[in-house]
Amino acid sequence: MNAADLQKTFDAALTWEQYLATDPERSPKWLDIYRQVSLTQDQRRLIEGFVREVRMLCVSGIWCGDCVQQGPLLQRIAEASPRIDLRWVDRDEHPDLAEQIKVNAGLRVPMVIFMAEDCEPVSLFGDRTLTRYRAMAKKQFGAACALPGAPVPDDELNATLQDWLDEVERVHLLLRVSGRLRQKYGD
């Protein structure tokens, strides 16, 4: 993944509304989750304090259940700040990119490529957050197999939102302390 290729893909990628319009039959499920979740005042205040631009390219599938559960959370985060620019591409329409971001040798979605303002890659995050994996493991293994680590929160949706927000904040801080960007902006 180089910045020039990411820039081209990002520039051609879709907004939330455009992405959902690609499949009017499935988009209502996305909108149902979107309506169920909102940022807390503290979460909103955190995002509103961002000073660096964070570009997020979500490689997704509108058909994907994990994307339905997590994509709307990304949208809620992005719309809280003009410093976050979130775009969407369908994984199956970008096989070269999907191949570069495989996880455990699999084509996973949703995957977010985080970038600086010039599309320099910063981080790759996705497939499922820790909360989603804990919930999945609990369902698959049941009571017969105790899970290590923290318990699954009662409010999995908002805990997953916080997982995503933690990564967005991490990326913003990475950009904020970046020597390259500090030199550019004199801060």
C-alpha cells in the first residue's frame, strides 16, 4: 500500500450515502444500527478536539453482517468531526487492495485503512473489534469453555463503538505527535 495508490482509491471511494445507495435492499439494516447508536457527550468532545485530519478508507461489503454491525459505528464517529474523512469501497470491487490487507490469510471486512491527510498509511484495523471477538467466542464456546480476559459487556454495540473510537483516537494521536506533521504545521 503506497500513498499514491491509496490517494487514487480514496478519491474514487464513496461517501456513506453513496455506499448505502449501492444496495437499497440491504441498506435498511445498516440504517437500523445507525439509529441505535450515538456518541456520548465525552466521546463527541474527544473527537471534536482533533487537530489533525484522519482519513479512513473502509473496505467493506454491504452484504456482510460484521459490516452491518460496525459500519454505522464508523459513520457516527466520522460525522462528529470535520477532521475525519471516511470513505467506503466494496472489497469485491477492489481485489488488489483486498489482497494487500488480508488478515490471517483471509479477505476480511470491514477493514479500515487509516491515513494521514496525504494518504500516507498509518494503521490498519478491523475485521472485528475485541468486543466483537469476545462476544463471538462466548457464543461459540458457551459455558463449557471459560473465556480468558474481560467479560463481554451487556451493551455490546456501544462497547464496539468504543473499541473503534479508541483506534481512531490512537491514530489521531499518532498523527498529532508525528515529527513530519509537526514540522509541517509548526506545532
